[in-house]
Amino acid sequence: MTKGEKQQTQFLNQQPLTDAIKDYLGKRLERGEELESDSPIFKNEQEGHFTGQTLSIVFRTMFGSVGLKKMSIYTGRRTFATRLNEHGVSIKNIQTLMGHASILTTSISIENNPIKFG
């Protein structure tokens, strides 16, 4: 679930990542947890889902640990969209990957990206 309580599909095509998530969920099942289609994959300390604020803090900490001090979830998403655009991916495909309802939102995300990589 995303901001605005919209459901969005994430494509995980990196085998180590999918293996790690399957292993993690398997361990939760072994502990007797019931996993439903709306169960959070990653839980907070109170056994519930992460809030947007909590995820922002987690990502900001991860970015900072590799020297990206002024990055956030949103700058990361804008950079993702911009890089796809720079490599010739169609804006309709970028819109789908970003989960935007409007192509205008996608175009704004690409135009307003302050991060440039060489």
C-alpha cells in the first residue's frame, strides 16, 4: 500500500532479494504467524505496518550511511524516473513503474529532479 492507500505492485527481479524475502517470510510462518494478502511484509516494533514517516527515517539513514546526506525517498524516486527517461524508457512505462495515476505527475517528477549523476 502506498501514500493515499493505493495498492501498487513492485517487481522484484533480483534473485538474492526475492530469496531473502522468501526466507524472511518463511521464518515468520515457522514462528506460527498467519500471513494474509494484506499483511505487512516488514513490521514495526509494535507488530504493525510501517508508517510513511518511519520509512522516510529508515531510507534517510540508509542513504546517509553511504554518503548521500540530502537524499530522501522522494529524491530517490525522482532520480529513478529521471534515469529511466534518460535511457529512453517511455513516459507511460515510467508512469506505471512509479504508480502515478496521472502522467502529469510523472513528468513533474522527472523535470524537478535536482540530482544529476555523471
